[in-house]
Amino acid sequence: MPEGHPECPQRLEAIHNQLLSSGLEFVLTEREATEVTDAQLARVHDTQYLQKLNSQLPTEGIANLGDDIFLSPLSLVAARYAAGSGVQGVDLVMQGTTKVVFCNVRPPGHHAERARGMGFCLYNNIAIAACHALDAYGLRRVAIVDFDVHHGNGTQDVFLNEPRVLFCSSFQHPFYPDTDIDVKRSNIVNVPLPATTKGPEFQQAISDHWLPALEDFAPELILVSAGFDAHLLDDMSSISLTEQDYQWVSEQLRAYVDEHQQCRGIVSMLEGGYDLPALGRSVVAHVKAMAKL
């Protein structure tokens, strides 16, 4: 990314440092991410789009592709490991190694559509993980919940006509990416939030829309697009959530897993979050709640 860009390497460092200072570093098991395969990418993205990314990769410096997409020589290496971490997380949960995985990765993914990258996102990490769960393990019901402050337009695009995937997204509206949210699909639950939204209104919206949808859908696996840019200290948005709100929504998801035997666990993947101290604290709250620590 160009110098001063909010989607910077320091995001992962801030999270790692907060996990360490909170003591969580000593009770979590860390694993190196594995790289996504071409076949796993092709389940989600059009071949022409993947070829275009490869062809526009610079040999030096930074290339601006537009739509808030930048490429440096190793960007696609990072993106392949980010996407691969979600696949690895699904494997860990489905094979019974753990109930909960958090993928501390960048670049994010939920804005990447089948044939277009945008909004800092090259590959749709969460969609790739979901397709792996469907195809490798034969799951019939996978839920994706997305509390990033921006609508997960890419994930909606990928699964608009896939009844095996429930997609629940809460987001500031009107706001970037200004894509269509008025879709009439039983598997798409869009929850637009006004810019004045604070914690109580957010929690009520989740209780009114997401939680009943999860009950009705009965997912066998929950995937989370975990964006923390709705935090009150984050300049990226006008919504005013706190660490306690991220803790609350994470507790609801873990409670669902504990109360429903068919649901194997949770794989959460980092999306947005650009105020570094707030990002680190919010991830700690998220991880502690999911892991019941």
C-alpha cells in the first residue's frame, strides 16, 4: 500500500501486540497460514479476473488499479496466504481440532466480487473458506456473518443464488461501497444502520435480524467477516461501537455453537479496522468471547 494508507502492515502488529499484552498469546495456539490453491480460488473468482490480477502485478513499486486496489510485487503472495488461512481454519474446525479460529490476516476480502476486486480486497477470503466447507466437507448449511462497517458486497455477489450459504451483513448506510442491498433472497439478510448508531441499537438490530435467521437456517458452520471499523474511535465511519459491542456479538455466536449440536464451530477472518489501538482491543474482546476465555 502507499505510505499512509489505512490498510497497513501495522494493523497485524497492533493485534499481535494486544494479544500478547492481554495474556491471550499464552493460551492460544498459533499456526502459520497455508497458501490457497488455484482450484480453491477458482471456486469463487472468474478465471479472467484472476489472470488480470497476475498480469498487472508490478515487478517493483506500487501499481494503482483503481477502486482502492493497489498491488506491489508480493501483494498476491500475501493475498494467497490470507485466503489460505480461512481454508486452513475450516479444516481445523471440521476435523475437530478446535471450536474457534481467528485469522489475523491482510489484505481483507469481503468487497471482492466474482470478477472484480475493490475496497482493499483482492480475493474474497471468507467466500473461499465457505466454498471449501461446502465442497470438501459436503456441508449443506454455512452461515457467514459480517459486522464490518461496510456492506460485504463481494460476499453477497458470490452467494446471491447459493441457498446453502446464509449471508448476514450489518453496515452503515448510506455508505461505501453503495452497492445494491435491496435484494429479495431468503439467504441474504442485510441490516443497514444509520450513521448515528451506537451499541444498544446495534445489539438490537442483531437480535432482531441475525439471531432469528441463524435459528431458522441451522448452520453447520459459522464464518465471520470481522471488521472493527465501526468502532467509535475509527475515522473510517460514523457508527460508534465499542469493544463491549464486539464482545457481545461474539458471545451470541459462541452461544449459538454451544446450544446447537449440528454447528461445528466458528472461523473468523479479519476485515476492516483502522484505528490501531482500538483494533487491537476489539480483536482481544472478540477472541476472548468466541473462545470463552
